[in-house]
Amino acid sequence: MATIVGSNGSDILIGTEFNDLMLGLAGADILIGDAGNDTIRGGAGADILYGDFGKDLLIGGIGNDILAGGYGRDTLTGGPGADRFEFSAPNEGIDVITDFVVADDTIVVSPRYFGGGLQPGAVIRPHQFRRGTAAGDASDRFIYDRNSGALYFDRDGIGPSKQVQIATLTNKPLLSHADIFVSNQFGFIANEGIVPM
């Protein structure tokens, strides 16, 4: 395991193909895990944490952080602050969000890979959100089962496409449509640069 440590300033840290421990410390840091099952800790500051491939653990720390697990079943903890949990596509794996706070935190999705007629640059519409275990009509896109904390996406509601679980919110918050935002961007990584959604 490689240990990669930043400074108290604003750092860009990129992991290896192995299982890394990455520590941003203070400052507004960008930490990218690459391959392997990584542990990525942002520390204090408004950090961007991207797991990429593997079963990663992302911990934002104090500050308004952006966390994107990437491919694999990742565990995301934002910490204190207004955090964004980002999903580029619905088939990246079921991430675990441990500390989602309604009215502070936001789930952000990409319009390109989610599809389903989502409107970029806005929260989803009330009729696109449903509490329960399955879509109830053709307009439902996000289904949230508060009993289990499971959050699903369904491209066509009660149409032939199957719903896909994208996350489990382990603290089972009272999620609503206002907590899910559709990005203007197409994904977390674009044009070989970091583009938070």
C-alpha cells in the first residue's frame, strides 16, 4: 500500500494502481485514487475526492466537499459541510453514503449517462421522485426506499427498462426530489481534466 500525503496547501494527488492511503490534509485538495481499493481522506477544506476504479473509501472531512466513487462499490462520508455526492452513470456500482444530511448535502447525476429526460442544471421535478420500492408511473425516475435507504434510478418509470440501485443511504434520511440535482456536465472526468459536475 502506498501512502500519499499532501501539504497544508491546495494539492492535486493521484494514486497508483495499488491500494493507496491518500491524505489531503488542509487546503482545497483534489485527490484521485486511480485503480485499487483506496482510502482517500480530504481533511479540512473544500476537497474533490474521486475514487475511480476499485472499492474505495472516501472521507471528505470538514468543508464543502465533492465525492465521486467512480466504478465499484464505494463508501462515501462527506463529514461536516454541504457536500455533493456525484454519480456519472447508474451502472457504476452501488455506493454507500453514510451521512447524507437533507438541506445541506446533494446527490448530483450526469444527464448524459442517466438519460430519462432529466433536465440539466436543475433539481429533478417532484413527479420524477417517488418513495417506495418501485416506480408507480411512467414519469418516475428516482425511487427511494427509506426503510432500507436504497436509492434507485429508472430510466422509463414503469416501462420495460429495469430500475438500477445506485446508492444506499445508511442513515435513512427523509430524502426528496429537492436533494437530487442534474448536472450541466456529462461526467466527473472530462477532456482529461477534473470537471466536478
